[in-house]
Amino acid sequence: MDINKRYTYADYLTWLDGKARELIDGFIKMMPTPRLEHAEVSKNIYRHLDSVVLKNKGQCKVFYAPFDVRYF
């Protein structure tokens, strides 16, 4: 893939190589692997938020694993 080329969301959906990347304004932004400290903080935030939602019988869900989000 050419990082200087503009891609569409349809292009993005065909990339099945498992590499983490973002598509911003049509351009590829590679995502670095998080450091250990980031993973630890992320885990603690998730655990806290999830326990609050469960305790209060919230109607929302808290997700830990990364997944695609599409902004319009």
C-alpha cells in the first residue's frame, strides 16, 4: 500500500493482513504497538468502567479489544 495515496472505506475493508492502521481523510496512518505501560493503564480503565456499568445495571457496554469505528 502507498501511504501517499488516498483510499476509500471500501478499500479499507479489503485489507485482511491483520495490521493495525487508521484511515484518516482517505490516507493510511499506521498504528504503533502500544507499550506495556499503555496496556496496563488501558486494562485498569476498562476494569473500572465495566464494574461501574455492571454495578449500576447500565444499558451500555464496555469493550476492551480494539475494533473498527467509522466516523461520518
